[in-house]
Amino acid sequence: MNAPSLFHIIFLFGFVVILKVPLSASGLMFENNPFYGLSNDPIRSVESITDDNLIRVKLEYAPSAIQTGSPEFFRATLFHNEKNEVVLHADTDIAISKNGKELYKASSEFSQPFVHTPNGIVLSSYKFPDSGQYIITAKILGINFMPVNPKQVDFIVNVTESNDKYNIEIGK
């Protein structure tokens, strides 16, 4: 019987180390996420169209009331406005800001300049730190592997606190 090679020992050690590493903040995508069927919370939605009238963004969110410190889940779906077809292979980003200061950017979780979505759907989650008015910005930077003049839509988020819960209401 041959002794295990150094390669096999290092490979096994690396596998054990990977199993011991905790999930990062992006692991919140799966915890009670209604878009994966992990919650019975109703999904609300709001839509907006880019200034050039080419892309319609449907922003869905759930739950509408969350425990303070719990994540709110989002799904942004991009459509060609005229054709009502999903935008395929879109380079996008979801950003959340308050008082002009950016608090969250989906692409930052992956250390990339944008998030590529082959099916026109971007899933994200965010823990609102406190009540107030926030802006969710959906940016489109490329379509079908081609850069485009950046397009964006903004959604206004009102977060109010009541009995250790945040109530979330999103509009255009």
C-alpha cells in the first residue's frame, strides 16, 4: 500500500478547513428567504421604468414587518419594457442609501463591479439599521454581455419602528 502523497494530505486538510469556515453575510440570502420558499410571508412588489423607457424593474420584497435586526429580502426582475420580456444576461447592481450615504451595494459582497444575472433576476437581502427613509437603487450596466449607458431606477423605502419590529413600505 502506498503512503498518501503530500498533495492528498493538503487537499484533505483544505477540505476540512473549508467545512469549518462560517458563512459570510451573503449567507443571509437563504435564512427565512420567501423567494426560496422558506417563509410563508406574502411577497409585495412595486415597479418603475428607467428614464429612457427601455427597462422596467419589478422590485419584490418580503416580509413587510421584520424583527429589528432581521434581514429584509429583495428580488429585482428586469424586463424589456416594450416587449415585456425578461432582460437576459444583465450586469446590474442593487444599492441602498440613506441621506445620500451608500450603506449597501450587492456587488461589494462579491468584490465585483457589478452582479451578472443570466435570467434577469437579482436576489439580495439587507438588515436595516434603524427606522427612516432609504433609497433602493437598481442599476443596469450591461445587457447581453454588452455595456450600456448606465440606467437606474430608485425606490423609496420607509422603515418605521413599532414594538421591536420594523415595518417596511416601498414605493416609487
